[in-house]
Amino acid sequence: MLQTKQPNPRSYRIVGPQRKVDERDTPHPRVDRGELGERMRMWRKTRAATDPFRRIFGGGGDDGDPNSSLYHIMRDIPEGKVNTKQTPVPDPAHMARNIKEVARFFGADVVGITQLDQAYVYSHRARGCPAMGQKAGDPIHLPHRYAICMGFSSDYYKFLSNNSRISDAEYGLGNIHTIPTTFMLAGYIRAMGYPASAHHYGRCEVNPIPLAVNAGVGELGRHGMLIHEEYGSRLHLSVVTTDLPLAVDEPVDIGAEEVCKYCMKCARTCPSHSIPFGGKEVYNGVEKYVVNVDTCYKYRLASRDQWSTCVICVSSCCYNKPTAWWHTLALWAIKKTPIPLRPLLIVPLLWIDDLFWGQRPWKHMKWLDYDNAPEPVTCNIPGCQAKHKNLQHKRLHDTKPAAGSVAG
Ligand code: B12
Ligand code: SF4
Ligand code: SF4
């Protein structure tokens, strides 16, 4: 059991001892072992399917070609050596500014730095890098002091086509974008003579969300993800852990704590009912909103081979807007309003949000040969005469469907 000692972000509270998570107990390995059912296990094995974007961006499943996937190639590259000539760091604050600039130069959209809290390092690995002599089940030893947390934004409009092969392609590219920048930043730090490890898509020994919240990249939302004030949650996260002396950032207040209390748009639009309408709960020593990850995962079985990754909660979140002055102004106003008075501003803003952006943000889009226009579907409820359309977010009926059997 670990006792944490972090600053105080507003969007979660440490209320008890935290247990390290074994990567083998995380959802992907559980699905691979069949713990979420045979259909889910088979879905993961064959998820590369015929879409070329899926085949090059995704994990690939058994039917992808590893040599065409940067994800597969990069997760097996051994870590480079640390330069024996060390660059002195007389001023960690100056070095932190430089490192953030280097991260942005390499391709990150946002960067923050925090202490590496060991509670967010997996205890054992689910898969090792054979070139580094690692294997599944090895204990993870990551004694670094700092975590440089980076965010990579996705295109607002492509995500609005959710769920479709267009939003899949954008999501997949976002995952891939984390790889070269994180790899180069870790290499850059090792070239200065300090140990550094890259944690990106496909190869990650840490949980990036709490680290990024602590590093002031954003706040934790009701939907369980980090919310950045400009990009919302359409931000892929990666981390470089290191011993390079760095000044750390403070958690930020972007008003998500109050907005999430009143908004609930993600909970309303989640087709698998995985996001809570109620208050926070204590989970592994942390008081926060708790998402049902199993039902979220199983919703992929409802895709009818028309998409692979659900991003409905990311797109629906009212922080998810294109970069524009009115979004910046609304955010500024929330941040400047004293906390007890914020609901007076938030409630009308949420009403405006529903009015202008819709209760369930979605856009018809054509791109390349893809078209996400809804198609009529056959209802699987006996006796139903309604002409349903294939908008995956639309529930066919009010009755709560079992996860994975959502039909329309
Ligand atoms: C497996 C996985 C999934 C699984 C299970 C999700 C889960 N929560 O475990 C499935 C397929 C369902 C999934 C879905 C999604 N995922 Co996902 N997923 C992961 C992955 C690879 C591992 C997560 C993990 O280890 N879980 C096991 C344990 C740790 O889970 P847990 O104890 O319940 O902890 C979760 C939360 O409670 C939180 N958490 C745990 N402890 C603490 C402590 C504190 C203090 C805080 C603040 C938070 C926190 O972090 C965990 C991740 O959500 C991460 C990348 C990574 N290395 O972390 C991406 C990641 C979490 N996913 C991400 C995204 C974007 C998505 C989807 C939108 C897309 C999709 N459909 O795949 C949805 C969103 C679902 C949702 N509302 O949360 C992003 C989130 C980015 C962000 N802005 O926050 C990540 C970080 C990938 C990335 N590198 O950017 N995902
Ligand atoms: S990714 Fe989709 S199914 Fe999962 S929580 Fe978000 S909206 Fe719900
Ligand atoms: S949609 Fe609303 S409730 Fe959900 S995370 Fe975003 S701001 Fe919070």
C-alpha cells in the first residue's frame, strides 16, 4: 500500500492508501484472457479488420501486419544509453522551461511537469520488451523523480463524426502522435546525461491521467478523463519519467469540478450507461467519479464493423469546442468567478451549450471515401415497427440494454 503526498487538485481527493495497479489486471490483458467474454476476446484478435487506417494505427490484433504499424515497431525498440557526460543543471526552473519548449518543438501541444508519484506506476508489466530482457509478469522498477506529461490534440470536427471510421482514423493518429515526440524527448534527456524513459501508446509503465492532473495539464472530469481548458478531452497523453532536475507545476482550476456537477452531458450521451449521474465514489483510495470500464469496453461489440473506438463522451463534453474567442471567454469567466458563485454562471452556459451545440453533438461528414451518414437498421426488439437509423449513440428504446447489445 502506498501513501501519496501530492498537491491538492480540486477534481479528486486522496482519502486512503492506494494500491499499485498490476498492468496484467488492466482491461486489455483481461480481455485477451477472455475475462470479458469470448466475443470481446475475438473482437480484439480480429480488430484490424479491412480498414487500412486501423491496420496501421491500431494494435492490429492477429490480423494486422506488425511491420506496417509504428506501434508494433516502437514498442520493441530497446531504451537508449545515458550519456556519461552530464550537463549540469544549476537552475531546475530554467531547465523545466527549456524541456517544455523542446517537448513542444518535438510535437506536443501541451506540457506539464510533476513529481513521479509511485502510486501511478504499474507494479508488474503485462508485456515486456524482449530486446531489454523483459517479460510479462516482471516487477516494474521506475525510480525516477519527475514525470513530464504531454498532451496531443485531435481534430475537433473529425471527432464529431463519432462513431465512424473517420473518428477512428483521427483517434488512431492521435495515439500514434504520442510515440515519436515521447521517444525523442526521452532520448534528448538521456543525451544530456540523465536517465529517462518514454511512456506512450503501446508502451506505458505509468497511469498518465493522475500524473497529468497533478502536472496542471487539466482537471479530471465526470467521464474519467483529463479535461484541458482548450482541447477538452480530445487530448492523447504521454509521459517521460526522468531524474533530470526540474521545477514542478501546480494543479490547475479550470472550473471542471463545478461544471461536472451540473452538466452530466457525457453521462446522458454515453450509449452504454458507463458514466455515473451520481456523485463521486471512493475507488482505490481516491474519491472521484467512477466509470464502468467493462460496459464501456463491451460497447465496441455494438459497432457492426462500422467503427472501432467510441469517442462519444470526448465529443459530447462541453469543454470540447473548436479554438475560438467565445470558448476562451466562457472559460475565463468561470475561472474568474469565485467558487461559490460559479453555478450562477455555469447553469445558463450549459443551457446555451445544449441550444447551440446540441444535446448530443454529432456531424454528418464525408472524407476520402468514408461517409458517416446514418443507415436504417433492423430493430432486434420483437414487434417493434419503428424505422431506426444506425446512429450508434441513439438508444433504440428506453429500456436499459445489456452492454454490447446496443443496436441502433
Ligand atoms: C485500457 C484503457 C481503456 C479501456 C479501459 C479504460 C480504463 N479506465 O481502464 C477502455 C477500452 C474501456 C478505454 C476506453 C477509453 N479510453 Co482508454 N485507456 C486505456 C489505457 C491503455 C490503460 C488504462 C488502465 O491502465 N486502466 C487500468 C486501471 C489503472 O484503471 P482504473 O484503476 O480504473 O484507473 C482509471 C481511472 O480510474 C484513472 N485513475 C486511476 N487511478 C487514479 C487516481 C487519480 C488520482 C486520478 C485522477 C485518476 C485515476 O485512470 C485510469 C484510466 O482511466 C489508458 C492508457 C494508460 N496507460 O493509462 C488509455 C486512456 C485512459 N484512454 C483514453 C481514452 C481517450 C479512451 C476513450 C475515449 C477511447 C476509447 N473508447 O478507447 C475511452 C474513454 C472511456 C472513459 N470514459 O474513461 C486516454 C485518456 C486521455 C485523457 N484525455 O484523459 C488514455 C490515457 C490513453 C492516452 N494515452 O491518451 N480505455
Ligand atoms: S467511450 Fe463511449 S461507451 Fe465508453 S464511456 Fe465514453 S461514451 Fe460511454
Ligand atoms: S460532459 Fe460535462 S459532466 Fe461530462 S466531463 Fe464534460 S463537463 Fe464534465
